[in-house]
Amino acid sequence: MNINKMLLGALAGGVAYFLLGWLVYGILLSSVFAIAEETRTVIAKEQFGMTAMFISCLAYGLLLAYIYERWANISTFVTGAKAGAVIGALATIWVNMSMFAMYNFVTLQNSVIDLFVHAAVSALVGGVVAYVLGKGK
């Protein structure tokens, strides 16, 4: 296992995930995933934790890079995108159904929308990770 290549793939994937998340969730679909003001004031922080969000994105990039490099030998954009879509969809079902079970502000409709959106974002991130891992092979 090439640790340096894996870390570089994780960094590229984390940055891609951060930027795509900002574009897709923060700008393009912000009204779709908006929650009522009274709920937001109870659950949302006053100041968005940009550093924590970036660490979260890096962790997702590392998860994909580790799986691809260590176990799956995925090193092309297309195979990385396919695997990323599946991993992203399964992670979304896992998290969203947990949230739907526990919180009133999570709707089934938004969970289903998020399933497809996150699968698409994860496909792009997975493709980036695999592309970086495959460079030089």
C-alpha cells in the first residue's frame, strides 16, 4: 500500500467533497434542505464550524482512498465514481434513516432527495480519489 499516494488521494477527495458540498448543498439546493427558523435556532450553531466541516470532508476522502488503495485496487475515474456512488448512497441511507428515526425536522422526502444528490457528489469525489491514486501507474 502506497501511503503517500493514499494521503494525496484523500486530500484531493476531501477538497473536492468540501467544494462540491458548498456548491450543491450550500448554494444550489439550500432552499430544498432549509429547515424552519424556529428549529434552526434550537439546533444550529451561531457560527458555522468551517474547520470541523473540512476535517469531516477530509475523513470522507480518506475513507474512500483507504478502501480504494488497500482493498479494492480502484485507480481509474470511472471505477472510482461507481464505487463512490455506491458507498455514498449506502452512507446516506445509514445516516439519514438514523436521523429520520430520531428527529422531527428530517423528512422522508428530503432523505430520498439527499440519497440521489449525495450519491452523485460521492461519485465525483470517488472519481477524483481514484484518478489521483491511478496517476503514474
